[in-house]
Amino acid sequence: MTNDPAARPVTIPARVRAWGWFMDRFRSMHIATMSPTDIEHNQTMRSVPAPVRRMLFGARDTRVDVRDLTTPTADGPLGVRIYTPRGSHAGEAVDADLPIAVYFHGGGWTLFGGLDVCDWLPSRVAAELGAVVVAVDYRLAPQHPYPAAVDDCLAAVAWASSHAEELGASASRLALFGDSAGGNLSAVVALLARDAGGPAIRAQGLIYPVTDTTLDDESMRENARKPVLHRADMDAFFRYYLGASREHGADDDPSVAPIHAASLAGLPPAFVQVSAHDVLRDQALDYAARLSAEGTPVEVKTYAEAPHGWVTYPGIMRVSARASADLVDFLRRELAAN
């Protein structure tokens, strides 16, 4: 396992602290204090004017073509957004052998659906990597609790693999990536695909992933009220996502908390991106350590100045550009043509 020496947090930049202060002033900006109406509005953010959305959540990269599709699944139609690079990138012509990466957005399995909020990262990965990226509009809690999101994401990966050629990509160069709850879903789908014997996945990009349901490790206590994500928010996210399934032991199920899997061997190489001021820091590091101990190649990058949420708020956090470039570098190495 490789790691970045910046394990000790440094001061959060003033603009990010100011954004955290602003979020804390409004009950509708933390899931722990949201009303049901707030949750519904935050599931799509359609009530936020488009210029404000772009300022906060970033703009779509103009170097890609985008189309929205609906794919059939056992549970009904599932929306996906396809990002395809225009022309060529780094000397590689756009042809039928591009890498293909499936992206799962964050938001605690509850917020930021509709795909417009998290447009910037998948579009940038598609443009910089020269890859087809499939973003998944999986069903959200509390309307659709666990395992709806897992089922949708697994179905989307199977669809992307089986339709790779018509998308202009190669199923042999398939990766997953996601942030926060999306990092959780990436890790879970990698586990389930391994156990099912496919689809074959070459790499997994885990951006400050949720890997455990614990709320009592050191980073949970240390960062309980740091900007963007509070410890109380994680409690609320789990409550909405797991619903009644908690009564049946869902907290320890590997498809909820992948760190509880009996084995983490035989998984695709992982890139674990960790924010030092994040309540999820320690569980991300613990998951990376266990992957490495069981023989899965792992790279870890810690961003010493970052709280949670650099994918969601690139307009606020300058670390976003650097961190997204690190992700692209990892995917480029792992998805290189054989």
C-alpha cells in the first residue's frame, strides 16, 4: 500500500471554513436537521438557480458529448448519463477501445440525484482520461431504502459492461469510481462482482468512501462538526438509507459496510482518497489497510487541508482540481490498453 505522508491535518482554508459556517446557519443544509420537504428539494437541487449550481457544484466539461439514456432493470427503468470525449485525447483516437468507467454520486444515498449536481467530475474524468463515463441515477432513500441503490448500481455496471462496444469502449477496461456514499457503492459493487464472477472490473476509485456504520472512531469524534459533513449527518443518512433493515443486522452486512466482508482478497486495485478533516477519514484508511493486508493493490492519498465534500463543492474547495487529477492518473495507469 502506498500512502501520502500528509497524514496530519493542516488548517482548513478560510473560504472552506466560511462555507461550513454558512451551511451551519441553515437547517436545510444538513441532513440531520432537514425536514422531509428539505430532503425532497435537495434530492435534485432543481430549486437552486442554474448559475448558482454551477458556481457551487462545478460546470460540465465542454470537451465531452453527453446523452441521457434509460436502461431496463428488474426493478424498472434506470437513468444513466453517458459522457464521451470529443475527438482525441493524448494522441489516442476515439474508437471502440476506450476505457469505460461507471460513476456513483455521493449524497448519503439520500441527496443529489438527477445527475446535474455532480456533473463536473464524471465529465472531467471522461475528458482527461479519454474514456466513456457512465453516471448512474440510482434510487434514493428514504423513498427507496437499502438495497435499492446497490441493486441499481450493480445493474448499471452489468449494463455498461454488456453495452461497452456500442458505447465506443472496451468491457475489458472497466472501472468504478464514486465519492462518499458513491465510494461505498463502488466498493460494494466490486465485492459483489467478484463474488458473482463478473463483470470484470479493472480498478476502483474510492473517494472518501463510507466503509463502516460505526460512529465512534477517532475521526468521527475529532471532526464531528467540521465543514460539510457532521457526525450527526452520518447518523441520519444511515437511518434513512437502512430503514427497517437495521432490525435485521444490515449494519454489519458487507453490502452496507464492505469492511465487514469475510475476505477482501481478489478485488481490483483501489485508489482511496482521504480528506484529513473528514468524519469518514479513519474508516477509509482502515479499509485501505485491510485491502492491502489481503493482497489487493492499494494507493492512498490524504489531502491534509480538506474536509469532506471536494467532489460536491469544487467551486468552494481548490483541492478539487488536484484531487480529480490524481484520480485520473490512477485510472489511466490501471486502464492502460493491454
